Amino acid sequence: MSHPENFAKGLSIGIIMDGNGRWAKQRGLARTAGHKRGAEVFQDITRYCNELGVESVFFYAFSTENWRRPAEEVSTIMRLFGDYLLKAFDYEKENNRVVFLGDRTALEPRYQELMDEIETRTAHNTGMTLNVAVNYGGRPEIVRAAQLLAKKVADGQLRPEEIDEAAMADMMYTCGQKDPDFILRPSGEKRLSNFMLWQAAYSELVEMDVLWPDFTRHDLDLAIEEFNRRSRRFGGI
Ligand code: IPE
Ligand code: IPE
Ligand code: MG
């Protein structure tokens, strides 16, 4: 498809990778087969975002609520995430800065170490920021920010009246990054499911009927075109 060369340049995009289970069910496969295919799509869409000159992308991989799933499904998702971590060093070639959002202390220690190492090694990369949200919830993120600020107040480093939006934003996992311009949810669901509640204040929501394992580069083009047609007013006229 042809589109203007800069149609995605500088954008910040949130992606709720949803529909893996339904994709597998449609094919008579185990849900885990959907997660496996979904992980491949994640890698391809990351590469495509790089090619398009996207500034930052936020992938929702595992929510704080997803622990409610059967243990076998959770362990498959974690294993796929672990495989991804081992391969993530490829992203050094892509010049991506990798940031993990969420409470990593609940993950296996070897994964936590890899996550720290990947973030450190890619911290000075100048290309797209690739955010992966794992054991992430928007409310827990806001609660954590409140606790961090309360601690500063208790330690005498901050006065309560100095707490403003910028101070809160600095305590989020996304500290220093632009809010998502739009949040894309495939699979037809129309909800945030606890994703980026603080950052999504003025994000455009784009939902698509395609299931994530079927999601293609062309679908991303369509989502960006949809976003580009929106009129953002930020409360103005
Ligand atoms: C998204 O796909 C993956 C995760 C939430 C980890 P789902 O597993 O939620 O797929 P559906 O929504 O059941 O189809
Ligand atoms: C949101 O999808 C979480 C991720 C995609 C990681 P869910 O499938 O968990 O959300 P609900 O349960 O449909 O709201
Ligand atoms: Mg789902």
C-alpha cells in the first residue's frame, strides 16, 4: 500500500496484543499455540515500527490480572517471554532502547537479571523506544507512584504541594516518554484492561476486528491512517 513517507514518523503507539486464545480456538489448537504465533507477530510489528520511524511503541504482553489464568497457560507465556529476552539482544542492531514496564519482582530471577541487562545495554540507543509491559497494570503503576512520592515527602525531600502532574509522571514506568498518541486494540474488544491509565488521558483509541496472531503490517498501516484522520482537540475547540 502506498502512504506518505512520513505518515508514522515520531508517533507513539500503544498496542494491546489481544485475541491469541480465540485465534487458537478457531483452529482447534491449544491457546498456547496462539501465544506462540502472537509472539512472532510482536517481533515482526516491532521491526515494522522501526522501519516506519515510530518514536516509541508500548506493547501490552501480560497484565497484573493475567495471573488468574491456568498455571500452564501462564508458564507458556512466561517461557515465550524468556525466549524473547534471550533474543532481545538482536534489538541492539536495530538501535532500539528497550524498557520494561511493570513489577518485574514477581518474575523468575533469571528473567529479572536479563531485563536489567537489556535495559542497561540499550539505554543509550538512539532509535525507537521499545516498551514491553509485563506484569503491568495501570492502577498498580499509579499506586506505586503515590508510594514513591510519599516516601520522598516522609524523607523530607519533597513538600506535598510540590506534587504535581509532572512529579507523578516522573514516577511512572514510562518516565521521560511521550504519552501514546493512540492505543490500538485488536480482537474487537473496546476496553483498556488496565493499560496505561495515567498516560492514556488523551490517547486516541483504535480498535480493530483482527485477532493479534493474524495482525499484519498492513493492519498497522490501517490503524495509523485511522489515527491520522482523527481530530484531536485536547479540550480545546
Ligand atoms: C492476549 O490474548 C495475550 C494475553 C493476554 C497474555 P488472549 O490470551 O487474551 O486471547 P483471547 O482474548 O482469549 O482471545
Ligand atoms: C489485556 O488482555 C492484557 C494483554 C493483552 C496483555 P486480556 O485478554 O487480559 O483482557 P480482558 O480480560 O479481555 O479485559
Ligand atoms: Mg484477551
